[in-house]
Amino acid sequence: MPIANPREYLADIAAVLRTYWPENRTVNIVCHGHSVPSGYFATPMVDTFNAYPHLLHRGLKHRFPYAVVNVIVTAIGGESSPSGAARFAEEVLCHRPDVLTIDYGLNDRGVGLEAARAAWVQMIEQALERNVKVLLLTPTPDVTQEPDAPPEEQWPLRQHAAQIRALAAEYGVGLVDSLAAFARYQREVGELSDLMSWINHPNRAGHELVARELLRWFPAA
């Protein structure tokens, strides 16, 4: 099964976002994961309003001015996907998301590919059973891993990113390839340091890059 098409996968959600009162309804987007969606910049600083969930919210409201949108962050700094999966039903699905983003690749290096895959599969399947649209995010970079190499060449991150891409294809859900986007910036624009606030946390510019990739999934028309 191919990865979902960005112009089509969330078309029904985008149609709701374009609808205005009294025919509209609230759309819930849940951002699940670790410290990056939590808003951690230079630890222990949490810069919520410059992190990609908030930037996504602002971008959606600019694109869909009549929409009622909640962007709910269920991420926890330092967490990996097995812990995220353990609390998924109680703390994520309880929000009745229309769209769910999952971002654990950076921390999943600590649990390994097999355990990470099992946790991601559990969350994806539970979400799809509830008819939730799912967007999987590959990891943002960690400058301590082969810092002179482009992000897609950083070995553990590359392994987890490849697994996340494969899961998106296996389940036919959306893919937000953050790692590839950071690598593209390095090839075409500037240095990785332009995008980082900490060794493994993006700055505002890095979060903007992720938010732009997310917004591709919400067509304006």
C-alpha cells in the first residue's frame, strides 16, 4: 500500500475546516510524542508557542479562518514510543482526534527498532480502528550523531526514519518526513545549526520547517 497522498488524505477534514457556522464543527488534532512536540528548546526551556504544534495551529487558522480547531499536545519530554503506546487509549484517544501526529523517532533510538515498531503499530492500529487520520513524523536531527553528516546519513536516526516511512506505506497513512526536510535545508540553504536550539531540539526555524511539512496535508481547496 502506498503512503497516503497529501492532496487527498485529509481532504474530508479540510472540507470541514472550510465550513463556517452554523454548519461547521470542532476539529481536534492531537500531537503525540516526545520533547520536540512538547516544545522543549534548550533544556529545560519549554517554548510552547514556537513549537510546531502551535505553529501548525496558527497556520491552519490562517488558511481556514472560519474553522474551529483544537491542537492538543499529549507529548511528554523524554518519552519513547512504548510509554506513549501504554497511555495511548487513556490520554490520546480520549480527546477524540480527527487527526493524530506521532513523533517518537528521536527517542526511540534508546529502545531499538523492534520495540519501537511494535509500539507504533499498536498506536496506528488503535487510531485507525477509531477512524482517526494518522500522520507519522520521522525524527528531527541530533547533532551529536555524526555531526558532519547530513541528517539522512545519521545512522540510528536513518534506521528509525526508514522504519517510520515503511509503516506509513504499510498502513497507507500520512508521512511528514522531518529528517528529509532538514537534510534538504542543509543541501540547498544553510547549516544544520541554523535550525537547532540544542543538540537534539529544533529552534523556531526548525519547528517552522516541520509545521510547513504538516500543513501540506491540509489543502486549502
